[in-house]
Amino acid sequence: MSKLDINKIRSDFPIFADKSLIYLDSAATTHKPKQVINAISNFYSNYYANVHRGIYELGMKATEAYQSARQNIANFINASDWRSIVFTGGTTESINLVAYSWARKNLKTGDEILITEMEHHSNIVPWQLAAEETGVLLKYIPINTDGTLDLSNIDKLITSKTKLVSIIHQSNVFGTINPIKKIINHAKKVNAITFIDAAQSIPHSHVDVQDLDCDFLAFSGHKMLGPTSIGVLYGKTELLDSMMPFMSGGDMINSVTMTESTWNDIPYKFEAGTPKIAQAIGFGAAIDYINDIGIDKIHDYEQSLLKVALEKLKSIDELEIYGHQTGENGAVISFNLEGVHPHDLAQFLDQDGIAVRAGHHCAQPIMNKLEVSATIRASFYLYNTEEEIDKLCASLRKTQSFFN
Amino acid sequence: MNELQELYQQVIIDHNHNPRNFHKIKHPSHSAKGHNPLCGDKFNIFLTIKDDIITEISFTGSGCAISKASSSLMTEALLGKTVTEAQKLFDLVHNMVTTGLANAKDIGKLAVLSGVHKFPVRVKCAILPWHTMKNALDKSTQTAITE
Ligand SMILES: Cc1ncc(COP(=O)(O)O)c(C=O)c1O
């Protein structure tokens, strides 16, 4: 096992005071350390005020904390300019922002958007709607049944018609880490805009937007120890500058007359209304927490958990694991147990205090490809332990024998 | 035995493994598809109704043990019943899986589903085939069946 001070980490999370909880659903959302909860509570208790408005002391303090969260997040993904960080409600909103403010304004009949069959619904549906409205063709990079992308025809899929390529970095179903740099490079050859759905990768590994050189990238705070209802759209500044606002109202304008308005600078242009101040401060505290431990150490620890989990799960008869056959994978495992429907199985695991996800994981195209209606998904984070994997396996065996 | 094992007792496990009337009827007078998009459960219910009596009933599809056993038990319970009796049984089952209350005489073998009410997220699994059956009764789909 790669080393983390797991007892110290677990003691930071109030939820784990309940010793019977085995939480294996971090790909859906993660628990929060007290450092994050306290940062939010401290803001509300001690310096709560609106930002960008008050001339008074409290307002300045709040503005400072809000801005420093943004800088913190910019540093975390190595963005060279904090103005590239737009606060949104989450990955879903980030994708929609680009689908409305960029795709609908820049695409026309004859153009193509390319995504993959591996996407979360949130990286499918906004493009479907935009494509329908603009007469654009939506194409898919196919997946193999082993949970990897089939890139054999990438040169035929990315052509001069391709204007946008949007790809999931790490699969929320298989854990597969896609070769996005390679795909981004292909897209660049035809000057297509690139969008990375990093909701599942950024919480678990070091992602560097300058190195990737993608145009847009999105992720969610709640999947990385932060609060709900906050996420990020990273965008290259010149692109963001060229775009129309998504939502409009207060905070996002420079001047308003009865007939027209001029837009505020980026990123504020895309942040209409009173911002998500408490959420941003909480998100900043989550990044601090991760930085204090070190994202690379977290990554290594999760990789060692993954290795153990795969080994132990594979020793269970008639348990089928999807993916994890080749390449690099995150600590997310989808599987099925022969003869026990995933919903029944999840219910029996729950009886033993084990929280896993059963269902299609918002990725129905994948389920169709695997020809299953649902899978069980166990996903891990820095607070999980090998002992929890043992308990999962014991509960699986027990349920298996009950059903057979 | 805990509440969960009580629910998944022998009858449910048995009907899950060996579902009764688990096939297509060639020329049903009534049929409907039931789908729970949240969990992916999918069932087809087929009925032949002659002179107001259910003379044939069957199902196909896939889902969890609760939904499959409920489908299987339903086909057994409804065979030979009138349409009015079927509607009445729907109401009784609906009431039972949401409240746990049922009159043993009216409900018979279906009582094994009563434990579902302790697991609110699973109520929809138990009731899906019954809703599908009701939809089939409400609307004859004779012409919609293509083979
Ligand atoms: C890969 C991926 N993309 C997008 C999302 C959507 O994120 P959110 O619900 O935070 O907007 C998720 C969340 O499940 C995800 O796993």
C-alpha cells in the first residue's frame, strides 16, 4: 500500500464518525472534511457579505476570499490566468455554457461535433440539443467492449468539418483514462475547438491545462471534497473574451442603459447574479486540503487500492468486471455478479453498511454497448481502506450464496 | 432473519430463478411495455381476454428480483380472473406495497410482496408490472403488435 495517514484523514471527515459506513460511491459525490465545512461555516459566521459591491470592510473580506478561491483553483490546474476560471454550478452547467454561448453562435449546417460513446449524459445531451438547433451533425468515437475508446478511425472521424471535439477524460463507469492529449492533437490539426470533461479526473490526478492545451475543460467541486452547486469552466481567455454571455443580469455588465448593455470582463461576464460565494470558498478549502496531502500521493494511494480491489474482486466466482484490461484506469470499478440483479445486490450491500451505486450511471450508450441494463459501481477516494474492500468482498460472497 | 432477508424469502427467490409464464403470447388481445428508466427495468405484459376473462397472461423482459417475481406472481394470480377483478387486485397490491397492509384472504400468495413497503425505493420495482398490466387493460394494443 502506498502510504497516506489514513486514520488522520478519516478523522477529518465527520461522516466517518459512523464507523459502520463504508462509502464506495465517490465517483457520484464525495464526503467533506471538516476543513471545508468549517471554511463555509466561518464565512457565514464571521465575514459574510456580498462580493464586488460593498465599500465596507466585510464586503472586501468576502471579495478577497472569493477571489483567492479562484486563484487557488487556477493554480491547481496550472491555468496561467485566473480569468480563465469561470465559476458555474458544476460540470453540467459548464458544458451547457459552451453549448449555448459558443456552439450555437459559431456552428452551422455542415459542421460536425465529435464526442464519444463513453460520455456521461451531461456531455451528450447539451450537444444533441445544440446540434439539432444549428443543423450540425453529432458524431461519436465508438467504444470497445473492454471499456476503451476505439481510435482506429480517428482520422476519418476528425475532419475539416469537425469544429468541436468534447471528450470525457476519465470514464465514470469504467475508470478508463482516455488518451486525451493525442485526441486534442488530432483536433488541433483541423483547428477544432477542444473540450475536456474532467469531472472524474481532476479529483484524483494532476491535470495541467497548459500541458493539455485544450480550449475548454470542466469539473465539479462536489466530486473533490467541495460543496455542491459549484464547478468550473476553464476556457482560454481569448475564446472566453469572444463569447456572448450565457445568462444575464446583475454582476455581469459594465453599464446598462434603457437600450443596451456592455459586458463585464471575463470571467464575470459569465457569472450573472450574486455569485456562489460560500461554495467557492468551500471549494477553495477543498483544494487546500488536497494540496496539503498532495494530489500525486492521493493518486498513488488510490492506484494501490485499485490494484487490491481488482485482485480481490476477481477472486469471486462469476463476478464480471467491465474494463480494467489495459492501459491506465482510475479507481472506479463497474461489475456484475451472475444471477443477482445489481439493484438487489446494492440493497444487500446497503444492509451491511456498504454504499455503492447501481444503475446506468448516466451513461446509457455504454450500457447498450455492454448489453446490460445496469452495473454495480464501486469507486474509491483518499479516505477508503483495504479493510473496506475486504468487507465489500465478504458481503458480495454472502449475497451470492443467499441468491443461489 | 432481518427485514431484507424476510422480503427476499424463498418465494421471491424461486420466482426470480424460475419465472412462471415467462414467454410471449403469439396473438395477445392486450399488451403493454413497462419501463423504469431510472433502474433500467423493462417488462412486456401480454394478455388474451375473451368474454371479459383473462384466458392467457404472460410476460417477458428483465429487471431485479422484486420486479421479476412480482411479474411472475401477477401472471399466476390473474389467470382466469375477470377484468374487473384484475383492476381490483391492482388496487389491493398497490395499497399493500405502499402500506404493508393487506387482507390475507383477498391477497393470497401475493402477500410475500408486502415487505416491500419497508424499502421505499423498491416499491416502484414491485408495482411496475402491475402498472404495465393496467396500461394493457386500459388500451387494447392488438394492432400495435407486430411480429
Ligand atoms: C464524467 C462526468 N461528467 C459530468 C458529470 C456531471 O457533473 P455534475 O452533476 O456535477 O454537473 C459527472 C457526474 O456524475 C461525471 O461523472
